[in-house]
Amino acid sequence: MHSAWFDATLAWISAHPLAAGVLVFLIAFCDAIIIIGAIVPALPLMIAIGVLIGMGELSGPYAVSCAALGAFLGDGLSYWIGRRWGESLRGVWPFSRHPGLLDRGENLFRRNAFKSIFIARYVGAVRPFVPAIAGMAKMPLLPYFKASGLACVSWAILFLLPGWALGQAYDAVAAVADKLLLVLLGLLAALALAWAVVLYTWRWFALNADSLLARTLRWIHAHPRLRRHVGALIDRRRPETAPLVLLALCLFAVAWLWTWFSVSLLAEGGPLRLDHEVYALMFSLRNPLADRAMATLAGIGSAPVLGLASAAALAWLLWRRRWKAALHWLAAIAIGLGLTEALDAVIDMPRPPFAAAGFGFPSVAVTMTTVVFGFFAVLIARELPGRQRVWPYLLTGVATALVGFARLYLGAHWLSDIIGGVLLGAAWVLVIGIAYRRHSERSYWMRPLSWSFYGVFVLAACWYAPRSAPHTLAQFEPPPPSETITMRNWQAQGMANASVRFDLEVAGDLATLQGTLLKHGWRAQTAADWVTALRLLDDSTPAAERPVLPVALSAHPERLLLRRTSSDPARIEVLRVWPAPVRLADGTPLWVARYERMQLHHRLRLLSLWTPDPPAHVLPEDLQALPDAAPLQVRVHPR
């Protein structure tokens, strides 16, 4: 489903193909320039350009040529800057403040000059700096131009290729699974955001820990009263001093954010405007295939899954007689759960329309996922080598993002509930983490503990989450329509104010409708799930057995999907039936149906999809004859 700005962009590129090539050139050129290239998001822009190539809006060879030329000239400019100013660049901002920007590229360049230029073209962190380092090292021009030219051409092709592939399949996928694609992209964006926040926060503290700690200690010791109160915490002779101080600073920042966020919500008296907008967006993305997947992901934050993983970790700690760790582990979970439930009971926050009782501010599932994974990361991180200590925290971010996005998609919570749960969980993890680090000095072998916790979590999630999905979906099934019309008004004018496109309105029993159409050669297709959808990748599957992907109407999956083959095996007729967006006053079931002619399209030699042809202006005779099929009452929309 194209948005207005996307349609405008396509129209502009179609009308100005040469100017579009200049835009591609500028993106690649700026991405290659020293310093500027570090802030240019080349990858998503190149993927977007590749999509336009795949959709036929832009010439592929022309775009590749423009991208390769822009990258080559940008690298050449960086090379000239490095050759012209040499080592004096180290005294210029930002290299004077962040010498690591040049050091990483220089370490790569020293290993093999030719390979480093080629490899750096694909590594965003050093891509703009290696050509300048080659210039600083006075690398001869001919070897440099050979390496740079080969790297730029291959980079242009490979960076445009994913978008080109997506563009090739866009029309087919967008016709039947556009919402599913958007949901998956949204989930990937949530995971990328969580990953980036954890990773870059960790890296920032790693780079600034010493200076931050020194400034904090000076500030504390300048205040006699404050020095007296935190003297037990700040002990230079203990190796845990630095981590404790950094945890305390993080706690202060997270507690401030939590307080500010909670006060803002209370002052608003309910969900924020952003909450309603995100809720409406998620409601519009509801799709039967995505529903099942998100309900499964929501299950990984449930009590049985987290409880079994927590019990496994506790059993190992008790078996190894790690009494302090076990006590803190119990306190983290029990007090965290009690605190969340208490806040949910005290803060009267209106729930989303689909949310049943038990879903409020903050999100219990998100809070407890953050607490369980976060404090387990505190338990094991200090036993890992330096660079590996970030991994438990990254897993915490991934697990929390999965649970939070899934529950946001299902309409269980407002966005404020998710953010509040993350902040509350992080604050409590920092509190209990400081207490644990303050009283625990013994190290232990953490690999068996890690295998126990993460292994049981994966097994419990794989067993419980798919089985809980139907119950979870039943909790968030869209409510019945609130608008009511009388039978007489419907017979006279139908659903005059309906905003969706459909061909038939049917009042009566759905089984009767199905039985009537089965006599005319239609056959019912069971609802396609993820296992069934995998047949789309199997070329040996006959066309008659390839599933038609489901489509939702106002978050309702199809209650009935009928298909009928034609003389051409690559073409079928499809009739989709949903509950109507209004209901009849006398309680008679009311349905809407959409008729489509579909053709089997092959994309990228990997995927075969049934995609709809342009809407038919004339319905088949058997559908036009339905008004005479008593006891059903049918209205056929004129076209």
C-alpha cells in the first residue's frame, strides 16, 4: 500500500531520471568523505534506491555507475586530504578528541594496504577514514586507484542488490502481505534500536569511564556530608569501586527519567497523544500471519517461561552454595514483581480498547523481562572477558524488545506502558545490582549457570509460547462493531457509510453461504499459517495447492476464504468473507465479501505468490444470483 510521499517520490524519479542519478552520486560521494561519511546513512539510502531499481523506476546500470563514481571520487578526495595534511589531521577535531577514529583505520591499513582499502569500503565505522590514512601513508596513486576502483564498483553493486531484490518482489508482496512486511520491518527496527542503545551506551561508558569516575570522585570528596554518606561505597582500594560508581550514575539517570515520565503521564491524566497514534498504527497493521507470530513472541515474557528459567538459575546457585547470589536473585524477582503489581494497582491508567484486565501501567511482562534478564546479566557479566561483558546486556535488550513490540502490536499496552516498564525494570536492576556488587566478591565459573538459564528459557519458550498463542489472541480479539443499523435500513441502502471496499453484503448464517457456493465449484481454503506459507518457496508444489495469503479487515481475519480454479492453472478466483463493520439490530449475522481474480507470479526464482489482478467490474453469475439464495439476504454492490 503506497503512501502519498512514496507515490510522489516515484513520480519525481520517473519524471527526472537524470536528476535521480545525481542524487545517487551525491549519497555515495558524501558517504566516502572523511568525517562526513561517518554520519551519512548510506546503507538504508542505497537499499531504498535499489527498491526503485527493482520496481523499474530507475535504470540499474545507470544507478550503479553513479554510485560507483560518487564513491570513487569521494575516496579520492579523502585520499588527497590525508596526503595533503598528513599527521597534522590528528590535531584537528574530531580526531583530537577521538583519536580512535583514525587508529582503527590505521590498524586495518597496516595489515595489508590493498586489502584494507577493499575491506574498509564495506565497514561503515572505518570506510571514510582508510582512504585518508592511505594518503597519510603516501601510498602510490596507481595501486590506490586500482584498489579503490574495484572496491567502489563492487560496493555499488552489492549495496544496491538487496533493495533491487526487494523491489522486484514489492508489487507481489505488497498486494497480499503489505501489512505483514511492515510488521516484520517494525520488529527489526525495534530490535535494532534496543541493540544500538545497549551497545553504544556500553561503548560510551567504556570510553569515558575513567574521566567520568574521576570527576564524580572529585565532586563527592568536595562535599563533606556527601563523602561521609557514600564513603562505604567509594573505596579506592576495592576493584569494584569503578563499576559501583558507574552503576550509581546510571541509576540516578534512569530514576530521573522514570520520575519525569511518570509525572508527565499523571499530569496528562491518561495516555499521551503519541500512545493513541502508535496504537492506531499497530491496529492498522493487524494481519492474520503476524497475529500468530506476535502472540507467540508475547508468550516469551509470560510467567511460565521466565519462571522456569529463573528457577533453573536459582537451583544452580543453591547447588553451588552461592547463597548471596541466590538471595539477591530471589529479591530481584519477588520485589520487582511486587513493585510492578503495586504500581499497576495504584496508578489508574485507562487501558487500550482491546486490553483485558491485568494489562496496565507499567507493563508487568516487559518489566519482569527486563528485571530477569537484566539482573542475570549483572550476575554473569563481571565473570566474562572485557569485550564479552556486553553480550548478556545485549540479550536483555533483545528479549525486552521482542516482548514489548509483540504486546504493543496486539494492543495489550500503550507505548507508555512499555517505556515505563523498561525504565522501572532498569532502575530496579541497578538498585539490586549495586547491592549485589557491594556484598559479593567471590568469582565463580559462570558457563554452567549461563547454559542453565538461557537453555531452560529457550526450551520453555519453544514449548509454551506457541501453545499459548491461541489464548493470547483470544484476549485481544477486536470487539464487535459499535454501530448498529436496522434490517430495513440495511435492505434499503446497505452500509452506506462503510469506508472499505467490498462487493457483497450478506445477512445470514456463514455455513449456509459456504454450502451455497460449494455447489458452484468453489472450495474453502483453511486459514494459511506460517507452515502452510512455506509452500510458496517450493517450486514442486502444484498451483492448486499453493495457499492464498490471508488479509485482515479492521484487524479481523477472514472467517471464510473460497477459491475456484479456471481453465488457466495460473489463475484463480477468490472470495474473502469478513464480519461486517456494522451489526444488525435484530442480531442477524452480517458479513462483507470481496471478490478477486488472482494470478500466480514468480519472483526472484524463490517465491511464487497469488497476486490480485485489477478489480473485476462484473461479478460472476453465481455471485450475482446470490440474492435469490434464501434464507440468505444479499446485497450486490454495483460497479
